[in-house]
Amino acid sequence: MNATTYSTSAAVCCYSGHAATGKTTSLVNSTCKLLRAGVSPNEILFLAATPSAAQRTADLFCQALEPDAAPRVTTPLQAQLEVLATPEAVARTGREPRIAHRFEENILMEDMKTCGMQSRRLSEMLRFFYRSWTELEPMDHSWFYSDEEENTHALLEAYLRYYRVYLKNEVAAAAYRFLDGNADALQNHRVGYVFVDDYQSLSKASQCFAGLLASQGLWVAGDDQVNVGAEDFPYPKGLSELVEGNPHAQVHKLNESNASRSVVDGLNGLLTDEAIAAQPLDSCDGASNGTCDAIAAPLPDDEFNRVAEIVRTALDAGVEPELVHVASPNRKWMKVIARTLAEQGVPVAVFPTLKIAGDMRDTDLCLEARIVTILRLMANPDDPLALRCWYAFGDYLGNSAIARKLCEQDYPLSLSSARLDLAGEGNALLEQQGGAVLDSLESARTVIGRILGATGLDLVARIAAELSNDRSATLPRTLELAIGHKAANAAPSALLDAIQDAVFFAQFASAGVRVGMFEDFVGLRAHCAVAGGMVNGFVPSRAYFDPTIVERDKRPKILAGDMRRIYSFARSSDSELRFTYFEQAPLKDAEQLKLKIERIRLIRSQRLCEIHPSETIRSLTGVSFHE
């Protein structure tokens, strides 16, 4: 058999099974067995899919082991950034171990538009690049279909090298390729044993990265039926490819689910639907009866109250708030559900979705982004991306022409000695934008000069006052939440680290009913799981039902992907699984929410739309869309 990126010299053990079959428990037990056999905790690395899942696994180790005896538990992304943070990696890649924020990525996209390509075509091509990175495609001349693709990818790489930053999509591939091409660095980062939970939810690059780190043993666990064939999911085929690349791998099939019989029946309805067509689950002997149903409400407000009633009933029965999960297809609906629960006295832990964004064309609409950029310039006056962002703020095109010129020349722009040599260019646009750049950098020096000596939250508040020309300006709520109390008196570099952790490594708070979107619950377990807003238009989206937008032959794949999103959340429930939806909505609200409207009726002088339950739960509701 030919070696693949999954081939490893370490012994491979794979736990494969459906929901609640004991995969995570098997991994934890195998880890504890090694530790009790004398293996040092430093020789073990446990990778969980998300920060919340990592915290849950760490809690399991705390229950089973002494504090000093527990291994390190982290996420692949955190481990990859640590690899890329080593001096050797920084020197070899020419980039810093940080991920571009949303506003920085938006400005980078303004630079990319200078290639002259239509925005829609450029967007499609970038998605193709991102997917190719996560699947470890070669990205060389032989891989591209046309010169247009190759030139666009080369331009993107040039900008990323110049700005010394990573896009989130490329971190795993960058860490893997650095270790794979450097034997000494690999030896420094390897540990004896690596354990990976929810293996199928990782990208191929992350899966292969974990294999590189293991020198003696690699244990993985995953549900090989969760996302088979779902193109928008990281890499569901990894479990089978790992076994194929390692002929002596031990494979343990876990078939019996510990979830209640009703939950298993509900999950099987999703799995055996023609859209997924996967193997069904088996209930283990002695499983409880539990509950699984789809609950209708007349109107949206009634559905919010119905969700709150289900949650309160579970809490009154003695269920811990952290073991009650409430999910929604979109953030807007999620926030309304969370507000309804809070108003009724239910303790709520909403998944924090902090992002540093804003419209860079209007300085009043990107205050948080400007504050972060000033912090970046205080930490490093030569930071090329921070300099680029600062002179982009307030300009409709972000001064993209001069930015491309600086990138092509690899020009070492610096805040401490800002100068531009444009002699001989003979380009009026470049000269105009060059003057704007120097004026902008001078304003940054002025702001920084006025706030020297401040630290922590006081520093951020003073920056906000300077940038908004309002001495009474308050600290932006997003940054206050991101920094928290741990970095309340920290220097700019520590503040930036706290902001990056809050944005890219968010997790649920330890107390309260957990409310989030479906993907926020990967790797977690619940006693009661509730999925709200299960109507056509939310999931699947309204575009799915419009043949002028989505071709009919593409619908099965879209529906399968949405159903697997639902299943990935529903599989977290041990005892109770509820889906809620509403049957009618006012016409104005339905249009604003982009719901799939079946028909409109005039009832008591009000136009009400008939709304059908989501196509993704047709096995439970018996209601299916037909053209």
C-alpha cells in the first residue's frame, strides 16, 4: 500500500460509532490507562474539536485523575498556532502566529480586488482556495485549471507574506507543511501519544497534523456517519482514510447508543431519511424511554414561550442548567430565544460571538477595529497589516492602489519613520494615495503620543475617547467583554492576545442553560436538547425552494448538509430531544426573516402567512415540501 498523508509510524486505534456510543469515554479511559501505566502527562496530547469540548474533556480528567496527573487538553487550532509561533517557524514562514480579524480580512479583500476580477468570481475562487488549503491540495502550477486561478492565488499569497498574517482557513495546512518539511522541528513538537475526539469534524489538514505529532500511539474517535458526503463539512472521510493509510490500525465499532430509546428513534429518523441514507442506531439494553418530539406553536412569540416552558420543566426536574442545550439555525433567532429565557428568570449562557468588524469606509462605523489597530501599532510600530489597516480607514477603496504598490516592492513601511519614495512613478493616483497614507500615519502617531503610560481597560477607553473626539466616550462593549478581568491592567500585546482568544477561541460560560447555533455544541453532551426555529426558510434557506436560485439537481446535497447540521446537534442529547416551530407569521415579519411562505390569509384584518415545519425534520412532523 502506498503511503499517504495519513500514514504514521505510531500505533493507530480508532473508535467509530454513532451518537452516545461512548467514544469520548473510551478515549478518556485509554488515556487514563496509559497514565496509570507510568506514561508522563507531558507525553500525551488530547485534541478536542472546540474550546467548549476541550473544557468538558478536561473536566472528565479532573474527575478521574489527580490535578497534576491530567494530560494537556486543547484544540487543533491552538496547537497549530503554537507550532507556528516558534522562532524557527516565524523565520521560515515569514509570518506571525496570529489570525486576521474580520475587518483585517475585509481590507485584504479590497487589495485582492485590484486583480481586476469580478467580485463574485473572486469570491468563488477564494472559497476554492480555502477548501484546497484545508484538504492539503498541492496548490502548485499543476493544480490550477487556468492562469487566472494561479495568478490570483499568487497575489493572495504575496499579500499574506507581506502582511505577515494567517487566514484562519490556512493555519492547519501551514502548521502541517512546516512540520512535514522540517525533521528537526517535528522532533521538537512530537509527543508520545495523541488522542483526537470528534475526528470527522476536523479538516483533513488538522487530522494529518495530529498524526504527525504522534510518535508512539494515535487514538481517534468519531462518528463516520455524521457528515459523509457533506461538502461543506471539514473532512468526514478522514476516519476511513486513516484506517486505509495504516493497515495495522485497530478499529473498534461502537454500535449501541446510551441515549434514551425515544432520542435514538428520532436520530434514526434523520439518519435513514433518503437525504442522508445512513445506518441506524441501536439502543443499548436498559436504556430509558426519554422524549423526542416536534412541537408546533401558532406564532413566533408562542414558540419562544414554548421553548422557555420546556427549559423550565427540565430545570424544575433537577437537571443541571449546563445540561440543557438550546440551538437555533441563525444568530438572530438565537438571541431572541436567549432574551426570552432570561426574562423568565432562566440562567442563560449564550455562546459568545465576538468579532471585530465594521465598515472601514466610515471611521464612525469601525471604532472597535481602529482601537485594535492602534493597540497593534503600540505593540509593534512596524506591523505591516496594522499600518495597512490604519491608512485604509475612512477611504472608500482603502487606498488599495498604493497598498498593492508597497506589496510589490516589499516596502518596509514603519510608523516610527513613515516615508514613501514614489519618485519616478508618474502616477497621480499613487501620489494622491501616498500623501493620504503619510497623513494617516501621522494621525496615528499623534493618538499614540497622547495615551502613553495607560494600560488595560483604561488604555482602551482612552483610545476610544481620542478616536471619537469625545472625552466622555465609553469603552466599546465588545472589547470590554473580550478583555475581561484577566487583562484589565495589561500592556497592549497582552490585550491583543486576550482579544484574539475571545474572538477565535470562544466557549460557553460554565453556568447557565447553553444557547447557541447547531455547530456550537460539537463535542458536548446534554440531558435535554431543544432546537428552535425549525421552519422552512431558516433551514433550509428560502433560496433552496426557489428554482431560479438553486437548481433542482443541487437540492438533495443542500438538504443533506442541513440535515447533518441538525443531526450533529441532536446527537448531543442523552434523554430529551425537542424540535419547535411556528405555523404562522405576520407577512411583514415573514418577509424580513426570509421565510418560505406557503400561502397568505387575511385574519382579523391582519395578513398571516402559513409556514411549514423544516424539511430537515420531516421524519418527525410528516410534513414534506412538494413543488
